Amino acid sequence: MVFIDYALMKMHRRDIDEHEVRDLLGDERAQHRHRKDGRSEARLRIGRRTLLVVYRREEQTLIVINAMWE
């Protein structure tokens, strides 16, 4: 898994830890959806909030593009 600089910057501002993103993407309860732009989204409710992660897959690597609380 690779985090682009933009994602890391936004995650820092939003108080989202890399471990939370890794846990979400590995959690079987997460809801995944493919977007028309070739990216994918994963959502998981964590306590009172929902974490949304935007990513794309390149061969065997997940590239995290953004993460935010909804």
C-alpha cells in the first residue's frame, strides 16, 4: 500500500492515521464501490463517524489517494 503525498497531507489535517486506513481497507465489513473514473472507494463506520478512503489499484499495489471523515 502506498500513500500519495496529497493523501498524507489531508489525513494529517483530518486527524486520520495510516493504521486506520490500512485497517479499513483490510476489514471485510468495509463497503467498496468502483467509480467511473477508475478509482474505488471504501467506507466503514468507526464509532459515530464513517471513514471514506479513495484509492486505485495498480497491479498488486493499492494507492491511497484521499481519506476523510463523513
